[in-house]
Amino acid sequence: MARNRRLILSTPSEVWSLLSDGHRYGEWVTGTQQVLAADAHWPQVGARLRVRVGVGPLVLDDTCVVRVCEPERRLELEARAEPFGAARIAMKLMPWGDATLFVLDWHALRGPGIRMH
């Protein structure tokens, strides 16, 4: 599992407004080249994003599905990049004074990435 923590100098509400706009996914997910489609009800549970990820000419299309949504507190996604498997991406937003402590956990669910743990 990979875990990152960042103090973001914005309120949880402001951070959530970015996360809840599926078309801005590439602004907060490294390697995203393009959002191909976003369900209108993003980020409700079951909503999907289709994105193109990669570096240079090495790209693949990925699908992210919302598994958990607690507005302004928690968002969990399942990212699928077939044939390479799937990963869980869990984000927590915690108020920290006037800022937000943002915690991101990532771990592989299926595919070659599970060997990295």
C-alpha cells in the first residue's frame, strides 16, 4: 500500500469541490492525460469516470468507479486498468484548523500490483 498525507491550505469544502467534479480528475491524479467521460452523478456511489492515463506514447484507458462517498469527508474509488488489474484509491479529508489534512491510500486489488505489497 502507498500512503500520502498532505496539508492543503483550503477548507474540506473547497477540497471536496475539486474532488466532486469528475472532469477535473486529471488535476489531482498523476498520469491522467484526459477525462474521456464522467457520469453526471459523480461522485455518488456507482458513478464512473473513463480516463486515459500514461506517459508519452504509453497510454491506456482506465475506468474509476466510486465505491464510498461521504461528502467532504471520504471518497473511495476502484480504478481498473485492464489487463493490468485494479486498485483501491481511498481519500480522507480531515479539518485541520482552517486547512485540510488529506490522506490518500492506494493498494492493488487484482493484477501484478498485488505482488508489490
